[in-house]
Amino acid sequence: MQRSLFPPQAAVWGLLLANGFLIALMLALAKAATSQGMPAVTYAFWQTLIAGSVLLVFSQKRRSLLERRLSRYFLISGLTGIAVPNVIGFYLVTKLGAGFTGIMYALPPIFTFLIATGMGLEKRSWIKLAGLSIAVIACAWIVLQRHSEISSPNLLWFAMGLIIPAMLSIGNVYRSVAWPDAVKPMVLAAGTLLASAMTLGLFAGLAGTPIFPVGTGSYLLGIVILQGLLTALTYLCAFELQRRSNPVFYSQLGAVAAMFGLLIGVIWFNERYSVGIWLGALVVILGLRISNRTKPTSPET
């Protein structure tokens, strides 16, 4: 009876939707903070430090964080999945808007699929390839539409945006391939976030970016703390989602975040998008639906 009411994939899809919304909300909070003058690197440092510390407190096996075999995993996972994409995303969100920046998180599926099939982690499927291609082409269409709507666009911003899906694709595959045995998702999330915070703090020191910006009021402080708590929940869900699925299914998280990002951009920041962008968003959803028509090797049953 329970099986008929709650399909095995229900938890995986629920995690995918919840994760996508949380990522979009994180970008919106980042725009609210960085538009007030807080450097993107500083914001990302406190975001990951607070989130990693919260998860560490609630982790049952804290000592495993000190295991040498996990150090490389935390470092690579933190750089590719959190530090580099988030710093770029937090910087671009004030330049290109929350909705557009969210679209950058929708591009990894096709690249993740190609890497995963090349490594033998995913079976070749022309239906899945076609669906993901449709979604990516629709995202590219949205990028072009948004480019034409900005009065004085900087091509460097759009080039920087492409680093986000590149890093996320590498991180998606790496985390699945190098997933440590007998380690809880909460421990992996905590270690990855703290490793990200360490590298961001080091980068901020080398770049001369202040960790404690002058003039940070209670408003910004509240946003940073809220962002840290939401980030802890986001990455706990993300590692649980990756444990239950495969890299290609997990990579669709970005497209879900992009759709929520458009909605949040309109509701929260009064961003305006043309009919072409909304049509592109619908095609993204259609492409993802097509890519999941075949019985996936994705969610575990």
C-alpha cells in the first residue's frame, strides 16, 4: 500500500525540487547582500563557514573529517561545487540579475551527461541526450534574449558565467566517482563546505579582500546568518540527493534552480523578462521531461 502511494523516486524528486528552490533563494539573498557593498568572496566565505560549522555540530562522526583519505575529496568537491561557482554567481547576480544567473546553473546536465557516458557511468541514451540538448539550447536562447535586453552588456560577464556550469559538471562527476565508503552525507557536506571556506579565506587574504567589511550593519549580518543556515540545509539535501541518484540526474538540479530563479527575480526584485525568455523556460522544462522519459539509471529504487 505504501509502495503504491509513495513511489521510490518520490523522495529523489522531492529533494531535487527542494534543492533547486534553496539554490535560487541563495542567489536572491546574495544579490540583496552584495548590492549593499559586501564583496562576493567575503559573502561566500561566511556562507560556507557558517553552513559547514552548523553541519559539523550536528554530525555524529566528526573525527572522520580529519581522515587523510577525505582531504582531497573535500578540497576538490569544495572548489568545483561551491567556492568557484558561488563566488562567480554572487558577483554576476548584481550585474545580470537573479533570474539570469540562475540560468547558468541549468547548463551542467549536457556536459555532465557527456562526461559520465564517456567514463561509462551512464548508459548511452539518444532520448536523454535529445532532451538534455533541448534544455541546454533553450538556456542558450534565454542567454541571448537577456543579452539583448541589457543596455550595456559586458561580454566578460557572460564568459565568466560559463565557468559556473563547467565547474559544476566536473564536481558532479567527481563526487559520484570518488564518493567515500561508509561516510554520512552530513559529514561530506560539512567537510566540503569547510574546505571551501578555507580556500575562500586564503584567496581573500591574497587578494586583499576584507573578511570583516567595515560598516556591516544588522541588516547585512542577518542576511549572512540566514544564508549560512539555508546553505547548510541546501548542501545536506544536495549530498543526500547525490547519494540516491547519479551525476546526470543530479545535474538537472541547476535547471530547477533556474526556473525558481526566474520566479524569485520577478517577485522579489521586480525583474522583468520578455515573452521569449519565459518561452525558453518552458522549453527547458520540456527538455528535462523528455530526458526522463526512459527508465533512468538515476534514482535508486
